[in-house]
Amino acid sequence: MKLNASKRTETGKAVRRLRRTGRIPAVVYGHHAAPTAVAVDQREFEQVFRRTGHTQLVDLAIDGGRAHKVLIKEIQTHPRRHGPIHVDLLQVSMREKLQVQVPVVLTGESPAVERGDADLLHVLHQVRVECLPGDIPEAYVLDVAPLADVGDQLRVSDLAGVANVTILDDPDETVVKAQARRELAAELEAEEAAEALEAGEIEPEAEAQAEAAEAEGEGGSRPAEAQEAPEEA
């Protein structure tokens, strides 16, 4: 895949005007080269990314010059509007190994799931590998057919080996498991509560109880001393 780019001078708030013209600000870095600020056509970039993802090489040509091999390293998106707003492109050398994240894709049917005893819990969605740029696998495909009973799991060591590629994750780390449906629901609920707590959307139980007690004291009945005070003659 080929991607065209042009050098840019817009920075800061000026990049908003750049985006309004249908171009995305990007930066090219890596392989002992100084970072270069560029801009790419949004539609062209999205077409390329749909086919390459983060793992396949792209030929990047800046201002019509000689193409350089890059990986789409990171994409920043707007929290409300769709589409990328900034892209990081990693320039690579075909002779130097690098470390990248490769997605893990599940395939097949689990007997435990087919019987209705369990749901699949996909724990590890990508693995870190080390290899030459030309050897990066598009994805690891893992068949879940061995998950016959509740509690069965597949680990990193069960991923099929790829020539000249080293997986750096712990071989005993769980990739996917068949988990009882009731247990899965409870675990997902606990994870959602923990995420909400971390994001500040809910308060710790102790703080919530303290605030509730304080509110009751302020808005409820008068203190006992005030209630028992004798009436003036």
C-alpha cells in the first residue's frame, strides 16, 4: 500500500484549518531520523489503514519523493466526532528488528458455548512480538474448538508459531477461556464498577456513606441537646 504526504508548517490551533480541508496532521519518526511534520489526505489514509492496520508496511512518499517504509503506529481520534485527528507514522529499516503488537483473532466454535454452559471471555486481544518488519504477521488466529468444558482456556503458548517471529508475552498468560455465564456476568459487572470508580463516576462506599450521614445530619432533625433544652418561662 502507498500513502502520499506533504510537509506541513501548521501547528497548534492552525491544524484545525488543515482538517477542514480534508487533511490530517501526522508526524513521521524513527530509524535514526528527525521527526518530520506532514499531512495526509484523510480519505486516502482511511482506505490504506483499513487494509494494513497497525501491522502491515506502508510506502510513504513525502512531496513525491522516494518512498519510505512506515507502520501506522498510533491514531488519535476525537472523543465526539468520528475519524482520525492525528497520526503517528513509524519509519522502519527492513534490516532492523522491532517490537509491535499483533492482534489475536478467534475462530471456530466452542462446545461449551454451543451447549449454553459458558460464554467466551477474550482476555488477551493482542500479543507483543519481535521480528523484522517484513515478517510481521497480520494476526494470530486461534481456534476455540478445544474449549469443551467450563473453565477450559487457551494460553499464549497455544498460538501457532510463525517463522522468524518471537512472541514476547508470557506463554502461560490466558488468551481466551470458557467461563460460566453467571460468573461472566458478575465479573463484567465488577469490572464496569471498577472502571467507573477509577473514572470518578462513582464514589468509594466509605465516602458515600460518610456523605450520606453528613447530609442527614444537616437536613434532618435537630441535635438532641437542642431538642431537650427547657422552654423559657
